[in-house]
Amino acid sequence: MSKREGLMATIKEVAALAGVTPTTVSNVLRGRGRVGTETRERVLEAVAAKGYRPNLNARALVERRAPTLALMLGCITNPFYPEFTLQANNAARRHGRFLLVCNTDYEPDGGTGFLADVAGSLSDGILVANNGDLHIDELTAIQAAGTPVVISIWESPDISPGIPCVAFDSHKAGFIATEHLLDLGHHRIGALIGSAKNGIHGGRYRGFHDALRSRKVKHIQADARFVTDSYQGGFDAAVDLLKARPDLTALFVSNDLPALGALNAAATLGLRVPEDISIVSITNIELASQSRPALTTVAIPTAEMAEQSIDLLIKLGAGEMDVPAMIRTADPVLVRRASTAPVKK
Amino acid sequence: MSKREGLMATIKEVAALAGVTPTTVSNVLRGRGRVGTETRERVLEAVAAKGYRPNLNARALVERRAPTLALMLGCITNPFYPEFTLQANNAARRHGRFLLVCNTDYEPDGGTGFLADVAGSLSDGILVANNGDLHIDELTAIQAAGTPVVISIWESPDISPGIPCVAFDSHKAGFIATEHLLDLGHHRIGALIGSAKNGIHGGRYRGFHDALRSRKVKHIQADARFVTDSYQGGFDAAVDLLKARPDLTALFVSNDLPALGALNAAATLGLRVPEDISIVSITNIELASQSRPALTTVAIPTAEMAEQSIDLLIKLGAGEMDVPAMIRTADPVLVRRASTAPVKK
């Protein structure tokens, strides 16, 4: 059905047909150099006649530059990642690059298999969407071998991973979310954290903790659950926690996805949100505005992180020396919706 | 920060350090040929010492095969696409390929810009996720020039697009969903269709229509809305339709995303689902099981379509002649959840 011979059309054949040099063909196709209108049209006709397509692999070899950037992410079906991917994709396209999306979680050996194949050849830059499961040594080795690496969605602006990164203040996000509940008069606040205590959401949890402490509100370990960062993880843990601690009037959830699970868990238990229980979380994915009730959440700068990360990767790839080791993005911002209300007297 | 020189490590240098031929290095790295354990270890040590990475672009040139397959899709933030992408990605990885994900909707000229760059060089196969906006002429030209093209999620098993495709029976999906409502005693059924009447969801709409006709239930045009295939499109149209036609007892929605919007629209109007209004749709994305109430929907074979499409693309790329022009996947299946109930007397 397909004719592999078609691939063989070379730039020389196109040049011969158009009566120009291969350099002229190349200039026309890349919008470079000075080529008269007539010549340009003759070249484009010859390109069409031969079905010629410039070979990007060959171009990448010649220029020592591959036209793709690789985005390593946990799992594309976590709705945060498509939103981040879309922004990164648009930024990459503005720089004339394609984005190669790699789902590391579903490789038998995590990201390792991808990285070995991708770095330095298929892609000329690696953007790692931090999911708390980084192999820093491996990333450092790739960087040392000449392929720029940038870590994005880094949660701790005070700690450097030793690799260029784009960070947001996760501690502040947790602090702001919790302050909102305290301002509404809540003192019995449970916590659903989408990682281990010192895992990826550790900064968010410490922000929660410090906000309580700043108002001299006690937090006991029994009010916290460390759960899988998923809808189901949030649902199951919320059912468990709300049954075990019926005096809770609010939940701090470290991420929107488990918070959406917690919303449904409350309904399943016959609790009204926000009348019986307030729920606040962090991120502001699109679904947060579509749940019922819509979710109050602290928005993190997803689009800015994606754009800054791609820009940084491009600069590193161009050999720019004057680039920061860490870019700190704008502060998180509370988005008030319908899932939080003043505590009942 | 990065050392571009690192890229220069060649297979010859690795071979020299290990005291073997470049072919042996290549065999070790690719798991081909017979290489003794000791030699293998020496080669791997030399590879590590030199920081050598096989250049996939060079390999692709030599083999006339790029290691990526390109997936062209409408928009990664439509939650159907991440689910399809994940399955296609896993299938591609089983064949040793990477999946290059391309968001065509966000290119100024749709998919055209991508295809010109991708076909025949960056990728050795193009998988087009049908979003109703295909440029068949362009796909045919790419195919004729030697790059295999497969259209997936083709909605009309009776009509060939003239390009190898993987199809499901969208008419049957619409028919099954509507029969379910009829079986529950509904006769006043509105329709929210996520395309123009003869657009991408035309088959689903005709299935709805034919199911009504088979039971001699009248359908009037005023009970249908042709809307944007999105959460908000479904929300807005459902508000409009349910206000205009208060005697409706059920809604047939052609896709889960607008159906989730319709669920919230009903709640906004003070209508209980399913007590006051039943809602059924088509696809069965993950969110359909997480809404409140959970959505009754007709599941289409998403995973099967993704897998079959990648397999077909690989076969075409390998020059296999004995491949079908169209693969018809398993029939859609009703998934009963909580958004549908018998009509109130």
C-alpha cells in the first residue's frame, strides 16, 4: 500500500529539476537567504513534483540539533499533566520544536528506558515534570553528557535539585489554603496528603502545619491521612477519615484530584459540602471549576511553569551561560468557589 | 553549564577502549548477535566511561526508519485523548517505538504544519485520531510518499476514508443508548449532539433517530441541540433545552464531556438526576464513573482502537501487504450507572 521508494527523493533531484543548487532548495524550504520569487516558485513546484520532504533527522545530524524536546511525565491521564503538556507544547512550538511526550510510569524501569534512548539524539532537551520520583543522578549524567535538562514543577524554592529548575512555593500554597479555612472559623481540620509525609507534597503539608501553628491551632497526627494522589485515593481516605473523626468541620487536601474524590466521599456519607464540611485543595485544574460544588483551591502557576521551563531549556540548548539555576514563579493564589463556608456555630 | 562536546563521543572511541569492533559495540547495545559475557561487560564499561549514547537519528537514517510514531490529535486536554494516548503509547512501546504527541488544534494551520515536518523523517508512521477535521487529501499524499498513515476512532464502519483505519460502530452506540432510555419508558427525549448534524457525531445522532423510529417514537427537531463538544457546550445547551422543553424526561448526549456539563446544568436548574431527568451518553471516559450521579454511558472500545491502530501502523511500516483496509472493533456496550431511571408515571 505504501511506497517506501517515495522516501528516496533527494534534495539533489529536486535541485536538478528546478535548475538550481541544493543550497537554493534548502534556502527556499527554510525561508533563509535571498531567493527571487520566480526561482522560489520553480523550487516549490519541483518539491511538489518529487514529493520531496526535508529529512529532519538528517538536518538534526548536520546541525547537531534534534527538532524535539522530550517531556517526561508521570502519567498523561492525571488531568494535571495534559494541562501542563498543552502549555509546554505551545511554548515549544513557538520555538519551532516538537514536544515528545513520554509517560514514564508505564515503563518497566520508570523513566530510565526513555532517557537512555531520548537524550542527546532523539531530543535535544529533556523537560522533567517532577512527580516526586526523580533519578537525580541519571539526570545529572545526561546533563554532563551535553543534553540540557530542566526540572519543572519543583516544589521547594529553597532547595536546589542541582539541576536547572522551575519552582513554585508549595509551602505557601498549603499555608494560604489553610489560612482560608482558619479565616472561616474552622479549627477541627483534617488533612489528606497525596504523598508520604516527606514526599512530593511534604511542602504543602508543612504549609498546612505552619498555618495552624501561626494561629495556635493544634494539629494531631490522627487527623491526617497520607494517600495515593488520585481521585480514588482521596475518596477512600476521606470516607475513612470522616467516619473516624466526625468532629472535623473542614478538610485540607493537598491536590485537586483527591479533593474531587473527597467531595464525592462526603456526599456518599450524607454530608453536605460546604454546610457540613468545607473542602479546600491546591492546583486549580480545569475540573476544579466543574465539580458540584465547585472546588475552592489554591491555584499554582501551571502555565507559567510550563513556559518558563521550555524557555530555560531552549536557552541552555543554545549554550547561554547567563541563566539562573532556579526560576521561581509567581506565588500561588486562592480561588474561592463553593466548597468552603464559615464553620457552623 | 552543559558541555556540547560530550555529544561527540563516537562508537569508534568506545570500540577502541573496549578493544572490539564498532559492530560488536552496536550488537551489545541492541541485544543482537552473539557476544560473550566478558566482552559484553567490557563494552558496557567502555560505554559508561565514554558517556556514549547511540544516536537514534543516525540509526534512523541508516535503517531508513525513525524510532517514533506520531499521534495527531485534536487537543490533549479533552480527557478522552489522554486515555487514548496512554493506550497508544503503551502499544508503541511494546513495538520499541516512541509516541510523538501532536496537538493539531493549536497550530495556526491545524495539522498541516505538523504533518509537513513529521511525515517521512521525524516519524515513520502517522496515527490520526479522528476529530472530524481530517484533511484526507493531505493524508493520502503523505501515504503515497511512503509514510504509513492510519486513521483511528473512525465512526463509520460502512464508509471507508480511503486510508487504512480502525473503526467503531457509532450508529450502534447511539442506538443502544437510546434503546436504554426507551426501555425505561421515556418518550420525551432531548438530544445534545457534540457536532453539526452531519458532523463527527452524525452517526451517533442517526443511531438515536433510528432507535426512536424503531419504537415509533416521534422526534422533533426542536428537541435537539447541536453544540460544541465540551463540558461548557453541554452545560449551556442543556440549560437552554431543559428550559425550552420542560416536558422532556431524558437527554441523549452524544459524548461524555457535554453530558457531564448537562448533569451540572440539571442541578443548576433544580432538576434531580435521574428522578426528574435521565441522562445517557457515549464513550465511557474515566470521569463518567466519578461524577455525581455517576453517568450511564455506552462504552466505546478506546483501548482496542488504540492498540489495533498502532499494530496496523507497524505492519504497514514493515511493508506487510496482507493488511485490512479497515479494522472494525468490538461493538459498543451499555454501562448502567446512576444517571438513568424509569420515567415517572
